[in-house]
Amino acid sequence: MTVHKEAATAHKHGLYPPLPTALLPAVPLGLRAVLELVVSGEATSRAEIARRTGLARSTVGQHVGHLVEHGLLEEIESGESVRGRPPRVLTLSARAGTVAVADVDTSGARIAIADLTGRMLARDTVDVRLEAGPEVVLEAVSERILGLLEGAGLDPGRVREVVLGLPGPVDVGRGCAVRPTGMPGWDGYPAAEALGARFRAPARVDNDANLMALGEASLREADTPLLCLKIGAGMGAGLVTASGDIYRGADGAEGDVGHIPAVDGGDALCSCGNVGCVRAVASHRAVLRALDIPETTDDDPRHGERELAERIADSDPLAVRALRAAATAIGEVAAMLVLIYNPRTLVLGGPLNDLGDDLLSGVRAVVYRRALPLTTRALIITTTLPDGTSTLHGGVVLALRNVFSEQGIARLLVENGGTD
């Protein structure tokens, strides 16, 4: 038995954490091309794959046989036949596995599991507060993911990737938050390592605004670069580049735009210790504070969100005025970012986004007034899709990119029995 097979056998029995990259074998380029074509739906038969790749049919047959043998692909009859035997169609096997995603925010978490085609199989929420600390939050999230898998009849041992979104600066390489404000206990906590050990699968941590931007770009098939502004307890930005990648900056600290000085920030104290930050005057939390609305209660972690929504719906003048003032401050920051990054699409997300047109129209007005015509002539300014799952979808996209990377495919093959 090779070292790869020994590692794979131990992994299956829960003896080891995710397989180390050093133990993964090289994946033949042709095999990877075959799998990518089937997963994307670009080719669903051996003949189509041969035409697309230029590989000999015998080579295609070997790769397909290998992938079928290891439970990644299956070949079924299409049910349509012009003459003779019905053609056989290649598809991703249901046994190939799943990915799990969690979007953790101040008042709770949203979780989802998806198959390796990106189709969401189940979603749920977890009433756990970020301030409870990483151990409590990750335990609650993990238990609910396992519950979803069990409810769907899926093997928890076939989770191929776990992605966690957090509302703060993230060191993607280390898999942890870095000096986040309002997140006690999270600084440097090895969240990816903890999740990876729990599910015996690779795990990644990313900023929630990055995942929201990736989800919006994917769901809308939107023009890129796409810039997403999430306005919640704080304010973050995610940028998907023209190549479809997340822009991360040098240290993963990109997008923490809530600490840009607001035009009329005055002496409003921010959680970072500075005064006048746009987060301190225009975030969802700041609007609630200005209206003396408690953000949470013992019975309802989303009390402030619901109360503000009711006041806006009732056209309460103080609430409408506070929302419009926030929109103006956010618009100033958005205009600055448009001038710097020149995105093709600007998307607004977060709880303020759900309060009607005041936020969107206010931000649009400032951006079109402050940014130069060249940066706005083809700019689309809109809001996130209404079901609130953009971040989850972004997590699925990120997970699948990793699963079907060269190392990810090697891992799939090893964990399903080797690469002979």
C-alpha cells in the first residue's frame, strides 16, 4: 500500500485531519480537463470530450473510467435515442461529495450545504451571537451543518470543503480573523484549523463582503469588476476583479472601508478608537444608535433590525431622515471607491439595504455627483438579490474553485481510493 493510500485509509477512519498537500500526487492534465468539462456541462459524452480536448478516444476512455471507478463521475443512459441503443451521458456522481458554507454575523449565522455542481441542497440559520466567541459559534455552526447533512441523508465524511465568512479582517492564509472590532476572542483564533479538524476536510475563512461580492458576480453573471458594499454593524467592501478573482490586497486587510473618515463624521467615536469614521455615523448600528433603538434584546437578537424596518415602513420622519443621512455618507465613500477602482457594477448589501429605496437612491445621487463621468457612464448601481443568500453562494463558489483545483482533484481521488 502506498503512502497516499495509507493516508487516505486513515483519513476515512477519522484518524487524521485533512490530507497534507505534500502527500497529494500529481493529477494528469487530461484527467483534470475531462472532469472540468463534465462538471461545467460543456461536454457530457466521451466523443464530445475527445473533440473538445483533442485527446485520443482511448485516453479519454481511460480518464473517464478512472473517474467513474473512484466515484467522481457516473455514466447513465440519456433516455433519448434516434436509432439503436440510447446514448450514454456523463454526469457528476452524487457520491462525489458536498461543500458546507457558514456566514457568521453579529446576531446569528446562515449555513448551507451544496453538491459539487454548486446546487444548494439545504439551508438553515443558527441563533448564536458572534460575541459568544469562536468556540461557541463554531460548535453551534458545526452541529447545525451535521444536522443538515443527516436530514438530507448525506455522508458527513464526504464534505470536501468548508468555508466560513466573518465580518472583519481575515488572514486567508492562516485561516483566522485579525484584530477584528466587536469580535472578542476571534483575533488569531485558528477557525479554519478547527473546522478542518471537525469535518476532516480543508476549511477556509474569508471576509463576508468578499464572499458577498463573489456570490453576486456569480448569481447575476454581472459585469466585472464588481464592487460590493456591505453595510451592517460595520461596513466592508469586496471587489471581484475582471478575471473573476477576489482582490485581497497585500495582507488581507482590503475592504475595511468603515474606517474611512466620513465627510461630516464630527467627533462620533468609532469602535477602532478613532473619531469620525463612516462606520460610526452611517452603519446599521450607527443608525439604530441615533434613533435610540436597542440593537438586540434578550428575546430577539434582531430586534433593532425589525424595529427600524417598521419605522421606515410607517414613514417615521426621524427614521427616514437618519437613513437618508446614512445614504449620503455611504455615497461619499462609494464615490471614492468608484474613482479608485472603476468598477462596472456596484452592489449595496446588508440590513439597511432592505429598508426601501432611500438608501439606493441616496447613494446613487452622491456617486453620480461626486465621481467623474468616465467612471459612471456605464456603471450599474444596484442592491443585493432579495433572498439574502449572496454570501452563501459566494462561499460555495470559493469552495468549488478549491475542490476542482489541481490539488483539490488530487485530494478527491486519494480520498476515494487512490490514483493508481
